[in-house]
Amino acid sequence: MDAPGWLVAGSYAALTAEHGDRFLLGVGVSHAPLIDAGEPGRYRRPLAATASFLDGLDAAQRPVPAEGRVLAALGPKMLALSASRARGAHPYLVTPEHTASARAALGEGPLLLPEQTVILCDTADEARGIGTDWLRAYLALPNYANNLLRSGFSEDDLAQVSDRLFDAIIAWGGEDAVLRRVAEHRSAGADHVCVQVLTADPRAFPREQWRRIAAACKDDGAL
């Protein structure tokens, strides 16, 4: 087993021993531009690399059980691996329509835990000012770009960060807009929606915004 796998398995065992069965391990293969930046050509065969890493977690002295891990999965092959070798999938930068297709691929048993980015604001201009550059950075990563193209967006949508694409990926407005988008994911088959909040200051911890959303979810009966 390689050194990173040893470290992951050991850390998982230490956390669960100290805090009980509360930790869900996320495993992701990252992106070619990031991995190859330091060592060109290192990023290859991501599906096989993920399966090999899971083999290592299974073979560790204190294994990470399949029910204790989820995969960062977007495409059908990684979703299938999530269903067979993990507790489920944690897709990032996706729409409720992707959640529906992911649920169909996973079947009824595995967990489906999509991420949803939100901006609490008053106007579209404010939302675009906060989120456009953030979204553009992710669109430069092939895994996300290719998934959005599979989801029906065009090359122009990605190149221009079109309003259509922006509004599909980022829920913006008041708490009601956030609740609607979360409900759409849940109706599409999500077991849990991981809400990420963007603010005008990317260095700020969005405690106030999360509290507003949590209060709205409680009032709406979503918690």
C-alpha cells in the first residue's frame, strides 16, 4: 500500500477510535492541470487509480470500510464505482438534473450527497460580481467542464460563463431561493445537500449566512 493510503487509513482509524462512527471519508482523484503541474503526465487513468487506492484502503492493517467512504464522482463510470466500492457519491458543481441522473446510475441504496453553491444577495448583478470569477476557475478544469457539456451546456456557455450556466450552478437571492434549489436536489434523489456559501470577501467565514440558511431550513421543516 502506498504511503498516502497508509496515512489515510491510519487517520481514519484514529478519528473513529476517538470520536466514534461519525466521520465519512471523501476520496477524489483531482484534476489533470493540478496534478500534472508539478509532474507532467502523472495524471492518467483516473478510474483505475481510484480503484487501486480503494484496494489499498481495503488492504490496510485497519481498513477503511466501504460504508465509511464516498467518492467525488461525476461521470457514469465513477458513479458506478461509488455504488460498488463505497457508500455513495459526493458530486460537486452539479445541477438538480445531474442529481437525477446520478441517482439513476447509483440505484436506490447508495448515498447521494451533491454540493450546491449559494449566494445570499439582492440582485443578479451582485450575484454575478461575487460568483463569476469563482465559477470560471472551476470551468478551466476538464472534469467539471466535460460534465457540464454532458449535462447539456454548450462550449459558449462555459467560455462566457453564461447567465444560463451561472443560474443553474449557483442558487442566488434570499433564503427562499436556497431552499428551492435544495428541494430540487432532494426531489431528484439527493439524500443530503452540502451547501457552500460564497460572499463578497472570499477570505471571510460565512457564519452569518449559514445561520440564516439554517434558520430558514428549520422554519421550512427541511432540518
